[in-house]
Amino acid sequence: MKRLTIATCLFAAPFASAAITVNSYSHSPNPSSSYPDSGNQELIDGVADVVTWGEGVPIGSSQVGPFVGWLNTNASTTFTFDSVQTVRQVTVWAADSDSAAGVNFPSTITLTDPNSSFTQTFGIPNPAGSEMRPIVMEGFAVTTNQLQVAFTRGGQWTMLTEVTFDTIPEPGAPALLSLAIISLIRRRQR
């Protein structure tokens, strides 16, 4: 049993999700001058801010530094990867204040591959509470070197702090590989 557990762990590890490296990105339109994107790095710097908005809590300029925001407009950002990748999950860290200060989750997020016909729209529920939360979109697979992420505003402000892309294995792939390894081990023991 010990061998089986070790073999399963060793061979399932390559099937864990893997982050996709973003080389650059561009916005359309540009973010508000109140919440600019300093050097087009805020959304890929690995910092997902956790400021709680609203409820009379003052937000200082040092706390909003990691935020990129658009006022009264729908926005999109096109991300370019370091190579062609199969994207299976996108996570967007967005602010929600339950309408305090006009900050809300986007009502929808649409993923589009500018190089193919792939497009998928996700309706975003507005959760209770006012904080920064991850919005995880999965259940798709697109192989590309670019992905456009478009936001339909859910309030006055759309505020983001981080966007990540991951490649996740097909369901069942680790199990199939594990079964193959177990079969090889058993055959070898005979």
C-alpha cells in the first residue's frame, strides 16, 4: 500500500494546475486616472488586495494602489502569454462594496480569444458583503497566446487587483495515469 500511495503522489503531481505567465496586457479603454494601472503591471504582480470597501471605512491612497478601476464604462483587457497555452481557468480578483462608493462586481465577464472564434460569457452573482473576492471561471479550454477579458459593469466602478490564468488537466487524466502506473508496478512485481 505504501508503494501505491507514493506512486500516486509522484505521478499525479504533474497534473496539478499550472500558472500561465503573462508577458503583457493592454486595456480598452484605459482605466480611470483615479485608479490607473502603473506600468501595466498591477493586474499581474501577484498582489490581490483585500481592502474592505464601504460601511464608513475610509480608504486611503496607499490602500488603493494595487487597484485598477473604470468609472461608468465597460472595459476589456487583452492579455498576451509567453507562448501558446491551453487556458482552462481564469481568476479575477474584484472589489464589491454592496454599492457603497459605487463599487460592485462586474455583472458579466466575457473571455474571448482574438485569434479564433472562442468566446464564453460568465454571469457573475453579487455576493453579500463588501470585500475583494476571487471570481473563478472554469469549465472551458482554449489554446491561444492571447485572451481578452471583458467586464460588463455592475455599478459605477469596476475595481480589479489581480488576474491569473491556469491550465488544469482534463478531469480523470491523473486517475488514468495512476492506473497505468499501478498496472506497471504490479506487472513488475510478478
